[in-house]
Amino acid sequence: MTAVVVEGLEKAYESREVLRGIDFTVTEGEIFALLGPNGAGKTTTLEILEGFRSRDKGGVKVLGQDPGTPGGSRRLREQVGLVLQDIAVEPYLSVRETVARNAGYYRAPRDVDGVIELVGLHEKQSAKVKDLSGGQKRRLDLALGVVGNPRLLFLDEPTTGFDPSARRSAWEVVRNLRDSGTTIVLTTHYMDEVQALADSVAVLADGRIVALGAPATLGGRDSALARIRFELPAGTQVSDLPTQEIKDVDGSLVTIEVEDPTSVLHSLTSWALERGATLGRLSVERPSLEDVYLDITRSYDHEPSQPDTVTRGRRSKRSRS
């Protein structure tokens, strides 16, 4: 079952093409990450999927409905949750009053106390919104996005402003939502967040999908050369090493790149042990997701697609009704 289908999606603002015929699908029950530099077209894509912006060409289906039609948008309203970057919330209501008010917009919402507990705001449920920290307000945004018990949840930079501990707690919330059957479309600039959460990834650059796949295989990451790094032991030269596959030497730090690191690593450690030497800072790794992402997007020059001020305000009001 597919939750989202995008085929040949195009959008232009006057003479500027923002989306140039993109295609992707989101499987029901997965976490799908849409990545890309600022200006790549992510916001426009999300707004079209959410029904807040029209498209020029192409087909879009969200939970079987076309969000670009009045009927499709109306039918999706109770099935889709939004956690946006900027959400207008009444500052003088308490956390519980805010979540309870939003729950009242839905016919079958989640339990209010359960949602507050889920996002880690139980101790702040009586606090006014205006007194929350930035990270606590982001948790409230997440609570408002899930209280309607949506089948599909859009998460736009959900952990901005979180400290490392709070981010990992939020990840656990997102995983629990996925495990309970909620489909999630995520945008973020944190590659560790993508690695921790996403089942599938699409990279958008210059209005096109330039890479698509699982985090572990994106851009051929799983088949990329492995990097062995270590400090050259004192009193030895690079020419003394039992391998010729030296990629780089930076001071005393040596980098070797090989397809299969096992035999090379065995030779290196045996060589060091025979000399009673230590390979300091020894590490073995393949390119990180961030390395691959930067490599994929490096050749694209991005400009802001269009000011989002008016649209952001409209989205914020719509998400509350």
C-alpha cells in the first residue's frame, strides 16, 4: 500500500522552475525523509502534498486523495497531521488546554493526557505556552500534530532547538508512531536524524530527485570504498607500511581506501604488533550519510524558491482547524 504517490510533479513561480518533474512514492507505515539544500524545492513539495499550494503539472495522491481538489483536501484534513516550522499557538493557554482544544477538532482523537506524556510534557501540562522553552514548544508542536491520530504525519524540521537528549527522546516518539502504523514524511538538515529514523530517503536538488533509496545504500554508500585511518607510529615512514593503497597523508595521519578492509587491516595490525608499535586513532568506516549527501548535492547551486511568509501563515492557521 502506498500513502503518497507523486508523478511528474512540476511547479514554477513566474519564470523560475522550482519542481521539474519529480517522482517518488511513500509506502504506508514507513518514515520517508525528503532532503535537500535550502531552495531545492522541499517546502513547495510539502505544501502541494498538504494541499496548501497548487501544482502546474503532474499527479499527486495522498492517502488515495488529490490534495489539490476541494473534496480531496477536505477528506484528508482529519487523516493528516502537520508539524511545521512555525505554528501559531495561543500563548496564554496552558499546554493541556492547547492540546485539548486541538483534540476537539477531530472525531476520534488520541487521549490528551497520553499525547502529553508521549511528547514528554507531563510536568509542563499546566504551564502557559509563552513560558515554555524553545525545545518544549517544539514538543508541543509535535503533540498538536499527533493528537488527531493521523494516518499520515508531516514533520518539518521536528527537532530544531532540541538538546541532544531531547532529540533522542523525540526520535523514540517518532519511531513509536511509525510502529503503531502512522506514515511519516520527514524533512530535516540533521543527517544523524535521517540515519536514526528514515526507512527511505529522497534527495531533492535543483527541482529534481537526484538520489533515492535507503539510508544505507543512498548514492552507492554501501559499496563505497572503506577508509582506514591511523597515526603513523613514531620512528616509521609511510614507505614502511605493508600496503601501497595510501589515499592521503596529513601530517602523521594516514588514510587508506580499499574495497575490503579486512585483509589490509590484518596486515597493518600484524605489522604494528611485530614492531611493538601502536596505531593511534585507528578507525575503519565507509562514507557517512552526510558525506554522501554533500557529494550528491555539491554541484547544484540553490536560490530561495519564493518567500514563504504568506504561505507559512496560512499553513499555520489551517493546521489548527
